[in-house]
Amino acid sequence: MAKEGAQRLAWRAIAPAALAGLALAGPAAFAQSSLSSPPPPAAEGAPTPQQLNPPPAAADIHTVAPLADGQWTQPAGDYANTRFSPLDKINASNVGKLKVVTTMADGIPHGWEGQPLVVGDTMYAVTPYPDKLIAIDLKDPTGPVKWIYNPRPDPRSQGKACCDVVNRGAVYADGKIIYNLLDDETVAVDAKTGKQVWRTKVGSVSKGMTITMAPIVVDGKVILGNSGNELGVRGWIMALNVSDGSVAWKAYSTGSDKDCLIGPHFKPFYAKDRGRNLGLTTWSPGQWKVGGGAVWGWISYDPETKLIYYGTGNPGTWDASQRPGANKWSNTIFARNPENGHAVWAFQEDAHDAWDYDTIIENILVDMPWHGRMRKLLIHPGRMGFVQVFDRTDGQLLSAEKYVPVNWAYSYSLKTGLPKENPAYRPHLGSTTFNMCPSPTGGKDWNPSAFDPQTGMLYIQAHNDCFDMTPHEANYIAGTPYIGANVTMFPGPGGWQGALIGWDVANARPAWMLKENKLPLFGGVLATGGNLVFYGTLDGWFRAVDAHTGKVLWQFKTASGIIGEPITFLGPDGKQYVAVYAGVGGWLAAAALPSVSETDPTAALGAVGAVENIKKYTAPGGVLYVFGL
Amino acid sequence: MLRLMLMTLAALIPLALGGCSASASDPAQADQAAPPEAGQAAAAQVAAARPGQLPGGPTQPTGGTVPPALAPVGPIPGPQIAGENPATTIQNPYAGNPSALEQGRQYFVAMNCAGCHGGHAGGGMGPDPRSDHIFKFGNTPAELFDSISMGRGMGMPAWGTKLPPDVIWKLALYIQSLGTQQEPDKAAPAPAHAPDSVATPSY
């Protein structure tokens, strides 16, 4: 994979007005174009996007190591985490005819996050716990199973996963499918035979640790991180050798500079992130050992800067009074050298976090003009409600604009990198703070956005929820929750709960929003060369929308709410397909699970109030769908 | 740090089943437990009372002494069966004790039960004892005590090595009060939505 990394491909972002042949009915500006063929109709019964601003102008946009061959071999498709595929056989003119080609149930009543892989003529799906790996033969249109690898993880891990027993997928490298198990193991499985090649134990469920994230592979190393910020774990990221699963390096998110692999090459852009041993000195004594900062989200890699980029999770406990200090390096974006793990820069989003705003959200790597000159950008649509744009070579913050209702902070200072907080919305021990926005699940959570280099737009699956919080003192008992707060979430202001947002990166504003009023959104997004954006809703609609305008061109009702991430690929027959998991669950949609009662708004760490009626609309049970023309 | 140390100590103390029958037959003794507002103190008391024991699996004896044989506790607890005499069951030593019930609620929050089972026992990481009145392992006082103290296979930790028996009895009392008039500190409903004025932007 890494060898392909150095490829570069340039895309010219095209304003909709220039796309006469593809122009669609919608805002007046677009309708002026003379149409060579009638615009495809909007899907019947689908919501209508709200046009907010003119779309971005044409620009030269380069993506890092773009997808080239119609496969989907790593979690986000590409190293840059754009989730953009140039495939265009399915496009606005024919997407209305998209239909189900095959389906497969996973038989598991839990959330199916993540995405399948496609390598050659085989699709690989990882299920939620018990984390089975299923190989599906794409040569046969009915998609029969080639083999199933059953790793039989420790069942106790089910009781340690904060937010459903999910798995966010696998990566392909060197003839192996490599992924993490809930019980803190990483496995490599022969992609042809389904036989286990190696298996490495990297953590302990008895300490409350689990792993849910999808690893990536860079130059012969598998890079992965742990979960468990709600159970007092100490976060880390590590690299295993692809050849045999042995440990190459490990960098903690808390503790000494030595433990955090912070040394002479570490040059944070802002003074707030400079100093010796901040992972120790920004905590009360010993608290860093149970301080969180787990690395449970997506990892990006730029083969040109030769750096990986990722974020760390929230500090524990949620009750901030138990951990005076900035609590580094929780809620921090790191750039590291994948060879040895050494940190190059870091940016802590919010010192002494009090809202559970994990920084594990994807970081999208794009080269594009920024205020007149070409820059290497890192785009971070964060849980704290801002879309941030950084220079990824040095960690300078170039922009931070709200994409959902936010009140914990007014803005970010580009000079100091610090948020300007509103003290009225910082919770304190001994009282309840009301109406903080966004909720701990964020403006969006782990569910990844997509970036289309043709439009210059980022497509964000946002949700609009706020919350009340009553911190209380928590007692650390190994392997049990270490949270220290009662939280109640509820729908945010404005009468909408979720939205697919077409975000104009260059102008840092939304071009359009496609709103959901019943339920939030909690799945991933795919953008394609066919000027289409695919996404799914919590009540099970899977949609294709026009990338320029957000107009819904096609939709299909799946068997369960969608929290998975769509992918697209070329089958062995040369045709383009789109695949997605349906299967509701996860944190925000936990109230859909039978084990969670809607009568307790603090259930599922407070998520219930945000989706109170979800059991009316959907029930768990995973199904893989493959669509084609 | 002190709290960490105490809790770690507490977690290392294996607690024989004999401990709970002693407590069951002697509520007065259990009443001497530390007040709930100092949960860590309760754990510390156990730690002090049983010093010097080594970490091990929850059921592994650490020394050479064999625990004394337990007297049979009677019929297996369970629901009343029509036509049969009522079974003799172990009662919660705190049954009908409102302050113990209140303490049970406080332990539920302070000892991390809420993190898994919901702030008001509506579920989450763990099952929902509030509306799910059909407990897989039974809902009599003794069965609840066993489920809490021994743990269960889906991830419920064995609290018998982490909390003293009187705390577990009070937790069982709180669980049995859910959804009844006696339930302490009932959940307030979530607001319908946030006021439109609280946050920006509002597209």
C-alpha cells in the first residue's frame, strides 16, 4: 500500500454553473444553465436541501495518494481519509436505477459501524463482537461466503465497551487482512485462506480496555490505538510489524515525554503545547495513569510529509474537578513519524476538557489554495462543533468555524490556538449545568465525513444535540466505569436533529444542509467521481445526493438504522457497486438496543434523550447491502 | 492518589461467600458500615479488616486454610409455584429500611454501577434493570446479591471482591425499588429540546 502512496492526482473543483450537462434544478443560479438533458428528478418523499451559500469556486485541489484502482483496501479508502472514489459509472444520470444486488445478515443485534474492504475479487466484512471476518466471493453476483474467520474474543470484553460492541473495520496489506478485536488483540488473517497468520495481545480487558478502531498500515507497520476513556484506561497508539505482529513502537497519550515519544523533533506551533513532560505536569499526581486519551478513531497518513495524523480521546473522569490541570495529551491532534512514533507537532483542542469532546475525529489531508497560496491542509470537523483547518506541516490553525449550534466556546484564536470559552457553559462539581451544546457525542462523532476534490466540499454527517450535566465524584475501580457525571442529552435548537452538510472548505461555511428532523445522523459518508454523495440515516434510509446541491436523487429503505460507512468499488465484471452496512446501535443510537430503556434519560451515558422515540423507527440486526445498476 | 490506592487495595480483597451469609444473618453488624458519602472509606474499612491478602482470581483461596463448611441455605430461591408451600428465601437484611435504600442509590452512582446500567438504571453498556424486570439470573434479594457479588459472564464484574456485603445488600435493595413508589432520586424527564436562544449558529 505504501508504495502506491507517492501518487498524486489533481482535481479541478468545478463550480456547478460550469457543469451544464450535469446541472440540476435547484437554486436559480444553477437553473440558468442551458440543459442538454433534463435534470434527474428528486427521489420521491425525500427531504429537500436548504441552500445557504453559493458553492465554492473552481480551485486546483490535490489529494494525497488517491484511490486509483477501484478497490477499497483500507478503512477510509485512501490514506488521506477523503473517502472519495473517482469511480463515475454510477452518476447523477443513472443513480435513480440503483438496486440491491445482494445482501447478507450478520445475525448480531448490535451496531455495525465501519465498512467492508474490497481486494481483488473478494469483499471482507468484520462484524461487531464476536468480531468475525467474513470473506465474500464477488465473482458470483449472489455473493456467497468463501470462508469465515472466528477469533472467539474474550466475552468479558462486551461489558467493557462504553458504546456498544462495535468494530470499525480492517485493513489489507501484504496478503493479510489485519484488524483489532474487542478484547485487545490484533489479528492478521491470510486474505486467501482465512487462516490466522499472527495474533498479538496488546491490552487487558480486566483494566477496562477494549479496541474498536480500524488500523492502517504504513511501510510494513500496522498502526492502532486503544479505547476505554470511560473506564480509566491510559491511552496509546502503537505500531506492530506486519510481518509477525511484534511491537515496533508505542506512544502513550499521558505520562512522561519518554512514554509519549516526545523528544527533540517535537515542535508544536503554539506556546500552549510547549514544555517538558506536560503529560505528567498537567495532571494531579498519579491521575494521568487513569486519565484516558485513548486513540479510538481514524488515522491518516501523508506519504509526502511522511507523517501520520490522529487525535486522542477525552480525559477521564468526565468530572473535571478530579483532574486539575490541562490534562495533556488528552483531546489532542498529533503528527508523528510512523517509522519510530516520534511526535512532530501536537495541538490540544481544549485544555481540561469538561464535555467529553474527544478529538478522535478523522483528519482529512488535502492540498489546496488557501487565501491565495497552495497549502498542505489538515481538515478536522471536530466533535466540539468546529470545522478546523490546519497547516499539516507544522500544526498552525488556519480556520475554525462552527458547523452546528455551539455554546461552550465562542471561537478559536488563530494566534494562540486557544478556544475562547463561555464560562457559563462549563460544568462544575456540585451543580447541574444546563443546555450545553453540542452534546458529548459532538457536532458529529467518530462517523467519518467525506471530501470531494471536484467540488471542494466536505460532506459532514452532523447531529444537533445539547445536554445537561451533573458531575459527581467517581471512584476508580479497575475494569469498571470511571465517569463521574450524570448526563442527559436532548435535541438542540432549530427544530432539526441531523443534517448532511455540504461544507465549503475554502470559505469555511456551509453551502447547503439536508436536514433530518426526527433523528440525528450517525453514519459515515462516501463521495464519488460521479458527483454523488452517499450516506445513511438512523431510520434506515440509504441515499445518494447530488454533490453540488444536496438534492436527493435516490433512496432505499434498509432493514435497520445505518451507522456504517458506504464504500464503492469495481466488481470483477467491471461494473461499479456501492456497499454499506445497515445495523443500528453504537452510542448515540443505543436506545434502539433492547438492553436500553427510554424511560431513563441518563441511560447509555445520557444518549437516550437525544433519540427518545428511536424504537418506533428501527431495531438492531446487521445487514450488508451491495447495490448496482 | 489516596483514593486510587484505597480502591486498588479494595479491589485486591477476595471476599468469601461466608462473608455474605454472616452479614445476612446479622444486619446489626452490617449497619456499622461507613456512610455512603464516603464510599472510599467503606472500601478502606474492608481493606483494613482483611489486610495482607494477595491478588488472585476472585475465587482462588490465597492461604492454606479451608473455609468452614456452609450450612445449607434451604430451597433454591425462586418464584412462588402454585400448589406448593412458599419457599424459604434469604431476605435482604435491609428490607424496609429507607435510609439503607437511600444509601443504595448513592452507592449505585458512586461505585460506578450507573456508568454501565444508566444514571437511573435504564441500561447502556450493561442491561437495563429498570424496565427489564425479568432478570436472567433471578430477582430475589439473594439472587441479586449473587449477581452483584459474583459478576456475570457478559462483563458484569464480580463486586464481591470490591465492595463489602452490606453495600451489595443496599444495592440489591435499590434495584428492587426501581419503578416503585419507594424508588429514591427518580429520573427527571429530558427536556423536549434546547431553547433556540442557547447556541450559535442556527442555520
